[in-house]
Amino acid sequence: MGLGAGRCEEESWLVRREGFQFIAVPQPQRYRRAGVSAYRRTRRRRRSVPLCFFMRSIQSGTLRLHANLPSHRFDELDAGGSTECLHRKVAGPSVLQGSPDLSALNSERRRHKWPNSTDAWERVPRGWPRLWLCHAVLLLLIPLLPVLAQEADTEAKELADRLPRLGSSAQVSLVTYTPGEELYQAFGHSAIRVRDDLLNIDRLYNFGVFDFGTPDFYLKFVHGDLLYQLAVTPGEEEIRMVGAYGQGVSELMLSLSQEQKQRLFEVLEINLLPENRYYHYDFILDNCSTRPRDVLERITGSPILERGAGSQTFRQMLDPYFTRIPWIGFGISLLLGAKVDRLASPREACFLPADLERAVQTSENGDRSLTLEKGELFPPEGLPDSWPFLSPIWIFYGLGIAWFLLWLFRAKGHAIFPTALCLTIFGLMGTFLLIVSFWTRLWVLHENYNLLWLIPSHSIAGIWLFFPAKRRPVFLRWYLRFAFVAACTFLGCSFLLPQRFSPAVYPVLAILVWRCALEFAPGRARVRS
């Protein structure tokens, strides 16, 4: 659900939701590390440290405040999120120009005799006195919010006045791509098209643009720090290019009034500004399909719902897309935690482009349908399918049965090396899942019950078995019994857990049970090979 194009630039702002508002503070170099550390500690303790950050923002001379406002005001400002941006210059350079000039801020502080972080603020006792002081300052600023909102409305109208007025023949449509061969095309794509032939306007707005050249791309993606952005391309050119690659392209004409078309055009163009276009991607709740849904909901004032949804979980909705890429689907199934196994609401089901298109077709705009007609611009070409017998479940069952029969008819004992290798692989995979589950911000990777069978400590026992010894330590013999019991328990009780597992994990677990039983059960002699 993304397009590999564009350039993503990280912003040096630390943002934290605190009740009804966002507080974003430019972090000078000397405060950056301490600020992030304090923010992370605060998330665990659930305290209001962003209030202290707000005090520091006043000292540093710049303030960027975001406030939730009525939807009729939001429509004219930022379609990319759930808040409006009210940018104000207290002193020093504007926040729209990037990081502040610290030397200019210091001169302003000396001229106005502002306290710095080493005198007045440090004299306030730590703990509750600082917390109450921060709350008091914020309470004094609350009456200013309506004034700031009114001024932000004025700024938004000034920006909107610079845009051309769409004609009566202008068309707005939802463009949907079918899945493609690349991994980032596996789920399709959604975009909004605004076309006015009289004004020579044909703009395609994509919310799923990212940059493969971003430093530490994969680390940022797994951690949840990768910035996606809104980008615009010529509509006809983009659609022809996608169709030439073999993806199907359909266009759903929207039934909007002239005022709604103009408002949607203004919202998208304002959201395209450099300070508004970037957002933190969420695989399910904030992607290239949910953002067009949010824009249309704010323009029409009506919810967009997938009427046929509500009976499937997020995982069940994703599974059909992995049938042609079974090994990738198996890996993603191991990474996804229990939180994707809850039922998707009719609104949340729009996270997939095809479901968004169906939802828009059945939605309403006031007392009429939201859509006029659907046209197929390019038919989808067939994608190469994986041979069924090369899928993980067939490979694991086939290898497991063949291995067991070979051992059974060989009747010459068993080798310890395969058991050590199995335990080591299981343990290393469990270690990786454990680190990712605790390290990432992505909620879809949290609470992963695969760690009940991919136990990280298996790697220690496996490595120990690689070294020859006349007599095994007692703890190793007991650990092999533990591994056997844990695998058997998971095989018998996994259906009771709140997470659904790939069918391919069960033959792998059966192999582990068999190998652990051979190591501690009496019977055939062991052979080292």
C-alpha cells in the first residue's frame, strides 16, 4: 500500500498527544538526547512531562501548538490528520522554516531577559511543584485557543484564495490499483483524482509515497519511524504508467457538489504543503487507503463504511493477498501479534484499497449516493502464482514425514546435530521476535504469542548440543524435557489463545517434539554425525 517514489525528510520535532492538544518543541542539540529519554520514561510512567517540554519551548523562543477544533474548521486546513496546525512565532525564526537559529534565540533571550534552563526553571523543586506549575501555565493559555483558531481560519482562507476555482465540469474520483508484483504493491493502492479540462488540471493525490533511499530505511520501517507523504502527479500519465506495468486501474466518479469539490481541492493542496505532507505510516490504521477515506468523510460529513465487514479480523482480511506469495505471508504471520486478530469494524475495514472502493460505492453524500459510475481504465493482468507444493505447509509436512520415515527404517540410532540445529534456529527466531515486539512502536507487532513456541532460550540448549560431551549437564536434560512439554502444550492448546497462527507452524512443532523426545527418551543409541 505504497509507492516507491518521492523524498522523505525527517523533522526534528518531538510530538506528544496530551489530552486535547499537541505540544511540539524544537529540541536544541544539548536537550535532544535528554528530552527523548525523558519522553520515553514518561510513556512508561504515564506522566505529563510534555508540559515541561512546553516550558522549555517558551524559553527557547518558539512554539508550535496543535489543537483539536470543530470539523467545519478543520475541513479548510489539514486533511492529513485529526488536528489543525496553528503555527505562531513567539520570538526568533518561524517554525515553518525548520530548526531554529540558536544564536538568534539566545540574543532574543538576553534582550528580553528571559530565564534560561539553569536559573529560574532549575530553581523550581522537582516533582509535583514543577508539574503543578506547568499545568497552571497551560490553564492560563487555554483562553487563547479560540483566538489562535480564528487566526488559523483566516490563514487557511488566505491560502485557499490563491487556488483556482474549479469549473462546473470538474470531476473528482477515487482511483484504485489492483495488487502488483512488488511487495509494496501486494495490497493495491488508492488515490484521489481532481480533473478540470477547462483549467488544464489533472492531479492525482497519493498518500502512500515513500523513499527507498531513506537512511536506515528498514530499521525505521520496523520501528514505526518511517515517514510517508502525500504527493501529486499528473493523473493521466500516472494511470497509464501503472496500467503498463500490468496492474488493473479503476476509477470511481464521486457525486459532489461544486462547493464540496472546491473544498476537497483546497484541503488536498494545503495538505500538500511541505509542513503538512509527512505522516507516520501505520500498516492498518493510517495508510494510503485510510487517508482518502478521512478526506471524503470530512468533505461529505458522512461516514464511509464497508457494509459487508465486521465478521472478519484484520488477519483474515490480509490472508487472501498472501496466497501467491506464501513464504512472505508466513513470515508476516510470524511477525504480526494478537492485536490484528480482533474484528475489524466496517470503518476500519477500509484499510485495504479494494474494500475502500466497495465502501465508497455504498456510501451516501447527504440524501444521494456518493458515487456516480465506475469505469475500468486498465484491466488487471494475471500475476504469477507460486506452485502450491512449494508453499511452507507442504514443504514442512513433506520434509518432516520423509525425515521421520528415514529415521524409522534406518534403525541405526539418531544424530544429535539435527536436534541442535532445530533448537538453535527456533531460539534465534524467538530472539528476533522478542526484540522486535518490545522495540517497535507498531501496535500490530505487539503481544506476539508465537513466542510461546519460538522460545529464545532454545538457542542456548541448541548451541550446547553442538559440543560433544560424555555426559550432559543436568540442566540440559531437564531443558529438553521442558522444550518437549512446551511444544506439546502449544500443539494441544493453541486454539485457546487470542492469536491465530499459520497452519505451517504445526508440522514444524511436530518435528521439534520428535527431536526433543529422542534426546531424553530411552531407546536407540545416539549417533554423533
